[in-house]
Amino acid sequence: MSDLARVRAELFDEILFPYVSGGGLGAVVEKARALEQAQGQDPWSHYILGLALGMRYLDGKDVADAEGSCHHLEEAIRLGGREDPDAAMFRQQLAGSLGARWANTFAQDPNADPTELAGALRLAREAVEMTGARSPHLPVRLVQVAEFLGQGAEGPGGITEALALAERALAVTHADDPRRSKFEHVRAQLLLRLAATEGSASTAVDAEVSATRAGHLAHPYDSSQVAILGTFRSARILGDKLR
């Protein structure tokens, strides 16, 4: 581990550990804000504050937190450029914050235009391009692009590419990686959308099988099991209708 990586890891742990050990997000945000005020030209300080604000946004849905998260992550990208060792992670996190903000908008208005995710998709693609083929970060970044495409960031024609990316992510993910369940569930959701678009019963069956696999990969008491079961049932119902 380089000296820079060690310093960044220590700062990350110092600020986020109180939350992990049961503290409130308010205290985490204030510690992150103090770091940014002291080291405002360091992209890492903006990254940590952007991450903390994004976490608080997911918890409380305060629009100001979403805006603040995006602003500080944009600053991290600006200050770090493309040569920063964490440049891809800055872009991945900003894409995630933009996606979370859009998801909240979509929850309130199901007719929200998914092409508003274009900026998030561009950043997610950049993060993938900046990630080495053997990096442990590659699978989750591939899936992030797949999810944005699946949500319609480039229109309805992106499902095929999204599915290929999800399958590539599964192919490069270690068999013991606990994220495999999430990646498999994303694949199942994409297959379900493709089946509905094409009217294909066989693709609906593939979606059902993929959802079953995702359920087996997740811990029995994992909260994701509810969503996985929903995908499984939707795939079975669709398959029965299309037969």
C-alpha cells in the first residue's frame, strides 16, 4: 500500500467508523465537513464529504444533502483529474449519487424521463474505462453501467448491452464474492425486461432461473430476498402469460 493510500484509508476509517459502530450520520457529516474545510484542495476530503452527504440523503431524502453530495464529488473529480489513483472511484460515486437522486424522483413520478440519467451513465462508463481488467472494482462498475442502461438512460435499446455487461461482471467475479447475488439479481431483472419487450417466454424462464440463483447466493435472512422473490414471481407470471 502506498503512503497516499494508507493516509486516505486512515482518514476514511476515522470519519466513517463512528457510523459503522452505531453513531449518527449527522456526526459523520460534520467530521467530514471539518476535514474538507481544513484540506479543501485535497480531492479526498471532498470525496469523503460527498460520500457522507450521499449516505445521509439515502437515509433522510433531504434534497440539500443530494445537491451537496454531487457538488463535493464533482470537486473531487475536478481536483483529482484523471491521474488521481482514486479517479475512477470518484466517478463511480458521483454516478451513484446522481442515480440515487433520480431514483427518488422516479419514486414520486413514475413518468420521469430516464434519459436524465445520461450524466450518471457517462460517469459510470468513464469509471469502467479507467478500471483495470483484474481490478476487484471492475464487476460492480460494470453492473452500475448495466443498471443505468436497464433503467433507460439511453432509451429502450440499451437492454441488450446492459445484459452483456451484467454477464461480464458475473464472469469476472470470484465465486466467493458476496456481491454475486446482487449481480445475478440485476441480470434477472434485465432478462425480465427483455422478455417483456420481446414477448419471449423462454427469456422469461431464463429470468426466473437467474432470480432463483440470486436467491440461493444471498443469505436466507438478507433483506434483498424480498426483491429477488418479487422478480422471481414476476418472471413466472410473465412466462405463463407468454406460453
